[in-house]
Amino acid sequence: MFQRVPAEVISAHTCCGAWRCERCGKSLRLRPLQPGVFRACPAGAAPTRRWSRRTAYLAALLAVFIIGTNAAVAAPPDLGFSRGVTQGLVERMAAKFGTTSRTRIGAWQDFVRAEQGRPAGGELELLGAVNAFFNRIPFVSDLAHWGMKDYWATPAEVLASNGADCEDFSIAKYFTLKEMGVPIDRLRIIYVVATQINQAHMVLAYYPLPDASPLILDNLDDRVRPASERPDLVPVYSFNDEDVLVTRPGRHSINVGSPRQIRQWNSLLDKLEKEQRL
């Protein structure tokens, strides 16, 4: 017998598609009834990981819009940059992840300095270099790496711990390209449904022009390819420092306001600010 479950008590892990009830912690099999209300199998049912595109789309929207409504607050312009890494942060990371973390963080700083000397007009090559630099880091799920179902790591944490999942790869590439001078309005972190692996996923998109098809930086693909060559990625919503856009299939995207409404983004910015004070 099925029960109604309000949206606010449901949470999802973005990279595996597993759903659970925040009240009882049991796994749920979800079926949309109407906006904000889902039908769930009795507590204890195994989670379903195979979504239709419509169900995955609704699930992703639920994941972003029930998590917060914080007012827009501008992040410091150099937050998340390699040049903002303090000696105190390096020592903190070394104590937590081992002395080799110093080498990895230093390699990131050296990489950024070297690539910033690239001649003007070389952004396509820059995208490929940044994608390849971070994609060599091993993929590790949040649960295995951080002991949490969903954790957005700072770029320094990614390098120091030598592990990342799709959100971490996208975030690290985003901040690194910002530091290298790529305008924010050309970059968007995109939450997608990856149909080939049949689960939610996150990538970074670069828009050479506002209305152009973006180029996709993906930890599943070392090549930077146009979105037109990635039919396996179905966009759900995207964001950068300035706003959140919700994709509506067959229609124009909707601007729904500040990314500060995303709880995990807020948490990430808070961690970055604390890192700068070390």
C-alpha cells in the first residue's frame, strides 16, 4: 500500500539516484503525483536507480528547490582560487590527508600560473587543459570518500584528498577557469541526467557566445565536446555565481534567482571562506 510523502522530507544523492525519507531514513521508490508530492513504496523497499527522463527531471528539480531560499550574497571574487590557498590551509590538509597533499596543491598552483600565460584567444585549448588536469584525479563516491551521501568539496579538498565525484570535478574546473580569467557569464555548472549511465550527473559548460551551443567539460570524457555531440546528457538546471536557470524541455529556460538557494552551494562557499582565514 502506497503513502503520500511531502517533498520536504525527501532527499536524493545526485550521483547515484538513491532516494530516502528524512523522517525514517528508509529507502523509497518515488512516483510523482503532483508538484511537490510523491508516492512512495512502503518503508524498507529497495531504492530504484532506473529513472525515466521525466522522473529524473522532476527528481533533480526537487533536489535543488527544496533546499533553501537564502538571499543573494555576492561571494568574494577570489574565493576558491589556487592563489588564495594559505600556508595554514596547506598544513591543515597535510595533517588530514598526508604530506603528499602539499605536492598536489602545489601542482594545481603551478598549473594555473603556467596556463595564465597562454596567449589571448586560446580558451579552447585552456578548456582542454583544465579538463585533463582534473580528470586524472580518481573518482570516489561521496559516501566512500567523505562518509556522506552528498558532499561538495572545495578545490583544495579535491586536490589534497586526491578524490572527487562529478560535482567536485565540475566545481574545481569552474573555479580554476574563473581564476584564469574566463568570464563568469561563459561558465555554467549543469545538473543533467546522463542517459548512458542512467543516473543524475553534473558537468561544466562553457558558452563561447550567449546563444551558442556550449562546450562540455565532463569527468566521464577527457575530450571537450559540444553539447550537440552529447545527446546522452539531458540538462535539468544550471547555475553559476549569478543565477540558476531551470531547463524546460522544448521551451526556454527559466531564471529562478540566486544560487544561494542551493544549500550545498552555500555550504561550499562557507567552507571556502573558512579556508581563506586559515
